Amino acid sequence: MKKSIAIIAVMLCLTVLTVSLVACNKDSGADDAAAFVTLDINPSVELTLNAEGKVLSAHGANEDGLVLLYGEDGIIGEDVKTAVSNITRLAYELGWLTDATAVVETSVVADGNLADKFSAEVNTIVSASAELFGISVSCTSDASFSLARKLDNLKAEYPDDENVQSLTPERLKLILSAVATGEVSFEVAVELDTEQLIKKVSDAHIALAEFATDAYSEAKDVAVNAFETAKSAALDAVYVAYFTAHRPLDAYYAFAYAGYNAGAVAMDALTSVLFFAEKVGAYPLDETVVTAVAETLGMEEGETDMLKNSEGEITLDSIEAYLDKLYRSSDLAEDVEALRAEIVAELNAAEEQVRAEIADFAAEHEAEITALKDELAEAVSRIEPIENLVPPVVKEQIEAIVADISFLADEAADILADGRITSSETAALRDKLAAKADDIYAAMAAELTEDELDELNALLSETEDALSGAQEKMEQALDEAETEAREYIAALKAQRTDNAD
């Protein structure tokens, strides 16, 4: 993970200089995300704005949202009125906004009076833009069917958590968006304030490619993690070999670093696998569940096609997308509300079944946790013999490192204690291992002379050159995933354009 020890001092100097320049030149607050806006038409689109209403990021929160935004200008970098007007126009041109009367769900989360200000602007522009196409739009901040179900279930799951119990639909949307980035768990996100959440979402959306379907993101993570694992193993071996040969009494640094670093890389890869597996709403439902939901909704034979997503699958997400549309329809909302309790019960039962399948899948990855414990135990076994060869002060330092490694090994064991492995648990362990690796790395670098740094850097450079084949393979996989994602989104957009003509 670390490419070169010699450049640390230079990079620190450049960082200080860069921060100083940014502090002097930054337009006060111009690039700070201050508001989170959502529009659910059926495409679900998320925007982040600065305090002046400039759009900093735009993201399709579902597949239809990705399709709507793909290849479009006039949104990011524009003021919110222009962006929302263009989004409304696109929804009409692509056939999502078709009824003479329609309901669009909007929400704005921001501190102070910005929420009311931007909410009024968004609702006014949506209605005015739709009116140009002969469509009367009513904007509502009421929770959709799917969001209301999530909110009710979370409050039932966390009865003693004041932060959860006080959640509003608008704040829940923001939290779910933050969780969807993979950067923060729900348990952590619910503790963050509005400003922190909006920043996380905005930063993540800016980093995302416009074609970033779940399939692309997963393929990207697989390719990058495979390369990082190979790279980490090769470079860590260089550190260990160099310190063992040239500084045997300081080799405990290299052993500890290799253990921490390899563990962090392994947990990062596992976190990615579990994160995508835990997307409950994306699992195809079995025929029994689909039949039960269809019967509850009074669907005739063949009408279940309306519950399918673009890939022809029926999932919790696709069912809820259909129900959200019904729920927003003024002439059908009352009928859906009458069946609400029964539908929610069916969907909750389906979700419980899917979660059981996810738990079974996660349990299959127990080997990765066990391998991590073994890796840390191996690091300890290589470090402990050095204790008897060094001065008391150094011995105390080694004992502290061994205690830290043993503590993290116990934390890895705790993940398996309840029979469940979650991405939140593995991510937390990954972050702790990475932090320890960084600390050891700094200490290790401080022990080396300038000549030793040059020698070690040369060895690291040779090893990185030897990894060029693996890097090319990763880049090829990323190119293929991008091409496939672009073609997929473009094809869906072309199909909607053709159908709307």
C-alpha cells in the first residue's frame, strides 16, 4: 500500500504548502456542500448544493436515475432552478412524466433556513416545468411507500436509539444515501450531524462515474482488490526481507507492518464482497413470495410483469418501485393504503427470508476471518523471539506491539462469535488494522538511514515493476467493466427515447 518511504518528507511539505494555498484562495464556502435534494419521479435523483444553490453533484439513486442523468449537461455546475428544470424536462422526454396529473416526491435536508428556501424553489420549478408539457404536478414531501416501510422497520429494530426514533423521512433519505456510498454504516451515519452526512454524500457522488451501476462498482472493486492483494503481499515481503537481513533487531517493525497491512487489505476485499451481497433489495424473490404479493395486490395472471425490473427480475426494490408509483397516484393511493398493512407484512417476510440467505452467504467467508487471525498470530510468533535480544526500553515497545496485535486478533474472533459476519464489522476492523499499519510504517521509516532508504526504495521499485502484468490485467478488467456499463445504460436510454417518441 505504501509505494516509497523516501518521499514522505517531501509529500508532507507539499501538503502543508497546498493547504496554505487553498486556505488563501478558496472562495468562502463556494465548494462546501450545504444541502441534499432528492426528486422521485420514478427516476430517483439526488443533488447536493452549496449555500448559494449551485449544484455540486448529481447522482441517480436508482437505475432509472442513472439513465436519466447519463450523458446530460445542464445539471452539475448549474443553479438548482436550472438543474431541476432540466431534470423535469428529461423525465418528460424519456417517458417517465406522462400522466396529465402526477405526484413528484421531493425533499431537502439542510441546516438553518436553507431547507425551506431550496424546498420552495424545487417544488415551484418542478410544477412550472411540467406545466409547459401540459402536466399538472403536485409536489409532496410525504414518505413514499418504500421509505415509510424502511422507517417503520428501523424504529422497530432500534427501539432504544433516540437518533433512530427521531428520524424523519427526509433525514432517513440522507442517511441511506450516505450508507449506499459504502463509506459509513447505518449505525455510524445515524450519529453524524447533517453537515457531515451531506459532505460524505457529496464527496462520494463526485467520485462516482456517471455509468456507475452496481454491477460496474462491484466489478471494479473485484479487480482493484485482486491487484491490491497481490501488490500488498509482494511489497510487504520486501520490507520483511530487508529488515531481517539488514536490521534483524528492528525486524519486529516489518513483521508487525506486514501483519497489519495484509490484514487491512484482506478485510477491505471482504468488506466489498459483503457490502454488495447485503443489498437486500436487489435479490430476486422466489415464486412463492411473488405470488403472495401479487394476490394481495389483486393482480391477474400475467400482470406480475409490472413488478419486474429492467433485467426481468422481481426483487424487493422492483416491487417497491411499483408500489411507490401507485402510492403517488392520486386515484390509487387510497386503495394501496387500505392494503398497506397486508403488503408490508408480505414484504417484511420476504426481506427476512432474503436476510437469512445473506447471512448464509456471509458465513461462507469465515475462512477469511480465520486467515486474518492466523496472519496476526504468525506476526506475533515472529516478533516475540526478538524481545530477548533487545534493551529493556525496546522490549517494552515490542510487548506493546504484540499486545496490540493480539487485541486485534481477538476482535477478529469476536466477529465470528455471534455467527454473523457483516460489512460494518469487517470495515471497522479494516480501519483499525490500516491505522496500526500506518503507525508502524512511520516508526519503521524513522529507523532507516538515507542510504538504507535509497536501497529499500530501489527494491520496492523493482517489485512494483514486476507487478506490471497484474496491473495491466486490472486495468483491462476496469476498461471492460466500464464499456459494459456504458453500453447498458446507453441502451436503456435509447430504448426509453424510442418508446417516448
